Amino acid sequence: MHPAPVPAPAPASPAPAAAPARTSRPSSPAPRKRAPAPDGEPSWGEPKRRAPVRGKSRDEIGWVKAHGGAGASSLADALGGVDVGARWPEPARGEPRRVMLVGRTSARGLRSVSQALGALKDGKAPQGIDLLGVVLVADAPGRLPLSLLRRIRVVRSVTHVHRVPWIPAWRVGGQPTYLPRQLSALADLVGPGTDGERTVS
């Protein structure tokens, strides 16, 4: 008796071809947005065209703030003149030509003052500006640290520096009853009829 024949194994079905690997095309990086300057203001090297700020005359004092919160508005309210903003004015457009640069005595404030003076020295300012000096408004009561006093000496080697003491009323948006005597020199620069004991309404 012959053994039953063993059936041949069925041929294996060919394995499906592997799909080609998808190479993801690197997407182009999104354009980087330039970080805005502190307080939303342009840097001193990149002035923006704005509507001219005019006072009573081109000879009226213009207060230029080196940074936000410098105290230019408070000085303009107390002593008169025009708060120009964080830029150099343009006398050719009728803006004040006599200016005072204003900054706080903090490290950031003194750094901003130096940057503004550097822009003026490098010719990045309109023609006809007469810088009368720098006004440094105290950023806090009490004495300054030695490191900040050294920075002030550097600024003083470049231009006249006027120090304004800490005025508590300015902190809350008010006005002092009497201006401190340290402001008498600034009052003389603003114009006649202003002295260190001027009453503020």
C-alpha cells in the first residue's frame, strides 16, 4: 500500500512593496518680528516721523525724554515748555530748538541718556538743535549708589547735568505746592517769571 502523496505547499504571496518614506520638506522659518522698544517707543537710531510738536515759539524750551517715565511731562507742567517725547525735535518744522534731555537716575535711565547723547554726537539728530544740558530726575528717595554716581560723572563730562530731587507728588501724578530750590537753574533756562519758589496750581 503506497503512502498518500503529501501536497506541495502553496507558493507564498509576494510581500507588498514598502511605501517610500515621505520626506517632509522643511518649512521656511516664520519671519522674526522685531521686538518693540521699551514703552513702545522707537530707538534713538530709528526716529519715526510724527506730527510736529509746537510751543509758543521755537525758542521755547523742549523737554526730550530719554525713556518712558523720565519726568519730562512733569517738568513741562511745572516749569513750562513743550514735552517733545522720546526723540530729538526738528526746528525746521517749527519745533523747539532749545532742548533739555531728561532721564531718571536709575541704571536704565542713565543708559538711555547715554544712548541719546551718542545719537546726537553721531549726527543722528536734526540740524539746529541747541542742547542746554541733561536733567536727571531722582528715581527714588535717598542717596544714589556709587555705581550710579560714576555713570553720572561720565554724563557730566559730556554736557551740563542738572539733578532734580525726589518729589513724592510726581509719583502719584500730582504737583508739589512749591518747587524745590534745586530747580531754580532750570527755571532760569525756561524763561522769565519762573523761580525756585514758584507756586504750582
